[in-house]
Amino acid sequence: MNRMPVLYLSHGAPPLADDTLWTAELASWSTSLPRPAAILVISAHWEEAPLTIGATSTVPLVYDFWGFPDRYYAVTYPAPGAPELAGQVRALLRSPEHGVHDAPHRGLDHGAYVPLVEMYPDADVPTLQISMPTLDPRVLFEVGRRLAPLRDQGVLIMGSGFTTHNLRGLAGPGQPAPSWSTEFDDWAQRTVEAGDVDGLLDFARKAPAARLAHPRTEHWAPLFVSLGASSAEAHQGTSVVDGFWMGLSKRSWQFG
């Protein structure tokens, strides 16, 4: 079995489904990938310590957003559970110092299912989500490094966040992306392309406009898991999706 690549993608809000360009980009991306045996998602929308494994059976989605039209709460994504993958994750991540918890009723949140609806619309790939136990870049990198052997089992590891994420600084329709978003996006693209892991891990000090691009870092943090999972190879990522949505960077990368 060929080694699967690793993804970091900007997942968007539920209205991503109405953006024909973005949905087409995600759909095209998935068709270029090897068929995964299972998908493991690390989303910006689940922080829980110790690291926790979501439901291993098909349970209702987590509609972790407010104020949207009713149709966004009617979306379903009944992907098969992945209990075997959950067992592998436990074995790879458990240590004397750190346990792994289970949340059997916790369904996929919108950081997981919003992009997967576009990429794997048949919902026929076993899918598992795990929490981020911290936002510390180096800890998350180590989580990804320990998960890397799953790639050889056909598992698609997907970090799902947003390359810039400042909801107080959204651009209106027809307005250009703000400078803090374009500057951070440009730095991120150049730094990922160069494979500069140290720079990425130290983004809070190295990146321009880092505090504006990420007032809180949970949407950038899944990248560190993806970087760790690609650590057996060159870290250079290939930009697959770019551009801006309401001023936020859609930049998304594939590693490996």
C-alpha cells in the first residue's frame, strides 16, 4: 500500500457549501488523492485534554455554530465509524505520562464534515476525529509524528483549520482582504514551501501580523499535527487551494 499524503486545509464556515469555486477546489483535490482506507481529522473546533478520540460509530454531527439558516443544521454526513483506526491511535499515542480518553457520543464537528461533504460526498470512508490536547505547536507536532505510521495503512491525516482567522476583521462583499491576512498568507506560503518547520513552530514571533491573523491560535494549530505526520519526509508542502474568503486565507497544503 502506498503511503498516504497529509493535508492541512482551511475548512470554512457552513456557507462554504454555497461557494461554487471553493467546493469545486475541494472536490478536485480529493479526486487527485489515493483512495483512503480511513480518514483521521484534527479540527480547530475540538480542544480537549487529555487527547480524546471521538465516536467510533456513526452518531449525529456536532453543529457547533450559531445564527445560520436552518438548512445548515439539516446537513448530514453518516460516514462509517473507524473503531480499528481508533485502536491504532490509542496504541500510538498512549504513554505512561499521557492517557487517551474516549468520547463515544461525540460526532464530527463542522471543521471535519464541512470539507468532507465536498471531498467525499458519498460519506463512505470510515472517519475518526481526535481532539487537540493543547495549542502548543511542539506538542502537536509530536502528536503528528507519532501518528505518521498510519499513513502506511492508507489513513489520510487531515488537519482542518483556517490559514488566517480573525472574525472581527472580516472583509465585506467585494472588499479586498486586509493587509494582516495577505501578509500572513504570503509568509505562510513561503515558509511552508521552504519546509522551515522551526519558523512555522515559532510563527507567533516570526510571522508578520501573527496576532491579527490569529488572535487565538486554534485554527492554525492543526497545521502542526500535519507537519509532524509528514516528518519522515521533506516538510515542504504544496499549496493546493489559495485565495481569500471574506478576507480570510483559504490557503491549504498537501504534504507528501
